[in-house]
Amino acid sequence: MDVKEIRKQFPILHQEVNGHPLVYLDSAATSQKPAKVIEKIDDYYRRYNSNVHRGVHTLGSLATDEYEGAREKVRSFIHASSMQEVVFTRGTTTAINTVAQSYGRSNLQEGDEIVITPMEHHSNLIPWQQMAKVTGAELKYIPLQEDGSLSIADIKNTITSNTKIVAVTHVSNVMGTINPIKDITRLAHENGAVVLVDGAQGAPHMKVDVQELDCDFYAFSGHKMGGPTGIGVLYGKKHLLEKMEPVEFGGEMIDFVDLYDSTWKELPWKFEGGTPIIAGAVGLGAAIDFLEDVGMDNIEAHETKLAEYAVNKLKEVDGFHIYGPKKRAGLITFNIDDVHPHDVATVLDAEGIAVRAGHHCAQPLMKWLNVAATARASFYIYNTTEDIDALTEGLIKTKEYFGDVFA
């Protein structure tokens, strides 16, 4: 990877913030967009903006070709067996809620178990809380190891013959924990359960092969992988999606409508009610092209090196505490003694450095970590060791500033 050349393709990075060159370290929240993605979306609106599937005119045909072409790019990107297994959604949250409201509501009952982990983002926790309340199923948690990882023994002990759904994040958005999805899937299937994977922090950063993982559902968002906001993907095994009912009803997803009954289109369109997210899908397709040109293996290796460099470099900061396992994805979540993470983020912003501070939509995990909040620096293909050096210097200044204030 030539990171300098890659950086040139991201227009937003070439600016100053508060009089300093921008150092963007918040890609786990949302990634920046390469010029090719911005130009592709602009081209759609300028040249062939039209609704898809319904029209026979030229613009409608062009829009449909690009929209369905993007679906094929997604299918190839995650190695789904068919385009029918790729449903466009508003994002990871919508994808997970679709599975919970459709598959969960129809297949859960009192006495059944839903297994998740304490590290889940709220988007993969609250839907299952609600399904447990509605259906009478029990919500169970795989316990975390001291370093924030999962052990195979605990996974095996938590999943039982009563487990019907296992919903787990591929990569923790707080600790960078990379979960053993293949093992989880194997143990779940041995007990007759289906597996949903929250891939919001997985698909943008590593090669994902849903055939190899053997998961039943996989959800991810475009905006975390160089694509636009408002577009995401739900992958589901065809035989499961075929049995599931839609959760949104209206135009586009219907086959035949009578006064008192209706039938649905075939997969995947029965889950895409209303005018679909056309520009978002076109932009996501361009983002996938960009990522595959760089190479997902290269991206993962680059981010792993950055994380390793950051762990070692940030030890220079007095009172620095990092959370999560030694083997991690490309993010660092931390606190500094006697400085609130919001104050850390504010001081860093004055230096042009963008990090995230708060509970990261993972309040149960914050409770497990015994903290109210943390700061987080997350890396992507455009970040460099120089960015981490700038972060380190900024944190040293932060510590010195608050040391002087409270001296």
C-alpha cells in the first residue's frame, strides 16, 4: 500500500482544522470518502437520476443497471452465493432490526434463548432485548475474558439446545476484539441455532467470506467503508430469507395487490419496500471497487501495524490506560488518569485531531470496564504512523494542560 497516494484520493483530508492539518482518527464512527465515490454519486444525479425497476425509459434502465450492478459487487465482495441473498438496507441497524422483527418474532417463543455478548453495540443489543420481551425468550450473554475477548469454552457453555439465535459482533467497536465467528457459528449450528453477525466493524477492514464463516446473516454499513451514509447490507442465506416476512410494506416490494390481500416479490426485493436507496447503492458499489483495488488483505495488514505501533507509542503518555486484547483490529480505546475523555477529545480537536469520546453506543460494556466513558482513536487506509505521533503529542499536551490546571 502506498498510503501517501491513497491519501491524495480523499479530498476532505487536505484541510486545516483549528489552524492545524487535519488528523482524522474517527473512522470507526464513519470513514472518509474517496473522490471516486463522490464523483460516482454526482454522476448519478447529474446524468441518469431516475427510479429503478419500474420504468422502461433510458434513464430508468441506466439507474437499474447501476443499482443491481452494485448488488452484484456486494455479492462478490462478501462471497454470497446469489444476488438474492443481498438486501440493501439503510445500514447495519436496519439490517439487524429486520432479522429481529421478521425472523426473531416468527421463530422465538417462551423457553427459547437468544445469545449475545456484553460487547455488543446497542444496535445489536436493544433489538434482542425487545424480542425477548415480546416473545418470552431468555436473553443470555457469553461472558468476557479479562482482556475483553471470548473463550471457546464460554461460548460452548452458553449456547445450548434451547438457543435459537446467536447475535454477535465480528469486531468490537470499543476494544477492537476480533471474535471467532467460525467457531461461534459451528457451535450454534450444532445446537440448531442461527447466527447473525454485526459486521459494521468487520467488512470495512478485513476480507469477509460468508461461505467460509457459514453465518446465517451478516450486516454492515456503507458509510464505514468509504461509501455514503444511508446505505447498508443484510446478507442472509436464501432458504432463511425466503421464509421471512417483510417488515416494510408498500411499493416496489409487491407482486400482486388486491383489495384484501397482497403477495410479495421474490428475493431480495420483497425486503426493499418503497423507492430504494439508489444513489447510496451506486456509491457503495464505487467504494467496493476502491477497496478491492487496494486489497482487503493489504488494508487489514496496514491497520494491524498501525494498532501495534499505537499501543507502543502511546505508552509515552503518562497515566495512559488502554482497553481490549493484545490482538486487535485497527482502533485504540483508552483513558488518561484524571482527565475526562470528553476533555481529551476537546483538547485534541484544538490541535486538529479528531477522535471519539463517550460510551460508543456500548453502555453495558462501559459498565463491565468500570468506566463511564472512554476516548477512541480508530484507523483506516488513509492513516499513517505520523497521525499516531501527532495523537501522542496531543495527548501529552492534554495531560500537561490538565496537570497544570489542577496543580
